[in-house]
Amino acid sequence: MRIKKLAALLLVSLLTVSVLSACGKKSEDNSNTNTSSGSESSSDLKGTITMAGSTSMEKLANVVAEAFMAKYPGVTISPEFIGSSAGIEAVLAGTVNIGNASRNLKDTEKSSGAVENIVAIDGIAVILDKANTVTNITKDQLVQIYTGAINNWSAVGGADQPIVVVGREAGSGTRGAFEELLGIEDKCKYSNEINSTGGVMAKVTSTPGAIGYVSLDIVDDTVIASNVDGVQPTEENIKAGTYLLSRPFVMATKGEISTQSKEVQALFDYLKSDEGKELIKSIGLITVD
């Protein structure tokens, strides 16, 4: 009888040790799992994101790339600036992950598989050289200036001085948006066609009587940003819909974002986050809600 009692006590002891051991292992496993999950957001993202396209989006692309790579050290972003149309062609060809376009996508691009992901809104400023006395230009006057019907500043209240019409090169998203908003596609008569946003700024700054158009976010005190139809080119006026010349900044993908790599998906999540929106605002662009 005594032997049976000892055997029973021994069995209970073995079972207790077994249960405690199993619980400890389960707790350890859970701890390991939680630790792994907690670090996944930063350490598990490793790879390269390639993007190419609009020169007008250079500041946005560079700032976003720098901030994202600081947040996710395992990811490298390589932006190139070759123009909006070329960027969309590249993403459709599969040579880059993202095609940057400073305009809405064309129906032909969408039908080929490009998806329009609008990440910000930009205003287009009409810029004049600092010596110009004109402070306001109407939409109709802009149309006539860029199509050659008006070729002297005296016709719009300025000095008796020839107008030097400066614009972007064919294929530029800024040019496409500007001409489309004014309804003057393929009708413009340019004195100079410049292949970068900075180049337009430099040309207008150094050329008496020049007029050009650039992204609102790069305008500085080296030029005059003219009112259009009496409305200043400001973020508030663009949000209110009172300023005529504004366009989207698009980061196009081939297929929906959900079908892209986890690194690309994380980039778009970042742009939609509060941190990403603050970054977009910090360079003078308007966020998309």
C-alpha cells in the first residue's frame, strides 16, 4: 500500500514538471515571436526601389527617398529625372518600379497597365523677370502670349518690350499640364524650350521680358510669380480651387499598389502617413486626403 502511494506521488511530480516545462517553452516561443514581429517594420525591409520621370518632382522624390531610407536602412531608392512621359514608358517596360509624372495619366497609358497614384498636388506658377512691372495676367492673355497673338508687354499693361516666351520641352509633364489647362496643346510658339524646371527659372531670371512656367514649390525671389485672373498662386488658393494652374504629382505603378513588392507598398504607406504628409507639406506641395 505504501509502495502504491509513493508511486502515485512520483507520477504527480513528473506530470507537474512536464507541464511547467511546456509552459516555460511556450512562453519563450511567444516571446521570440513577439520580438521578431516588433522588428519587422524596419529590419525586414531590404531591397531597392527604382523610380524615374518628371524633373518637376525632383525635390519631392529626393526628399522622400532620403527620409524613407533613414527610416528603413535596408532599402535603397534610386530616382532618375528623365521627364514624365519617359518615366511612364519606363514603368510600363518594367525597367523601374515607379514612374513619376507631373500630370494625369493618359488613357493610352492606363490601358497599357499604368495605375495613377496621386501623392501630392502642385501649383504651376507663371514667372516673369524681376524688372517686369506686370503683376497680373488673365487666362486669355496667357493663351494669346503662348500662341503668339500677343508678343509685346505693352499689350497687357507692361512696358514696350518684346515678350520672350519660355517653356518646357515636348514630353514634359509641366508643359503638358500647362498647355492642357489653357487649351493650347500643339499651338504654342516658344522662343526657348528648356529641358528642366531649374533651366526655366535660370532663363527667365537672366532674360529681360521673359515669361515662363514652373512648379510653385521652387519659386524664389529671383523671379516674379504673376497672379492669374487676379488670384495669387498660393496653397490656400489652390486648395480652394480659385487658382487656375494646378496639377497632380503621380507615382505610377504597373498594376495596383497591392501587387507591388513589400518595399514599394511600404513607400506608399509612408506617403499616406502623418509623417509622410508633413514631409510633402514641408516642400510646398499640397497633400492628398
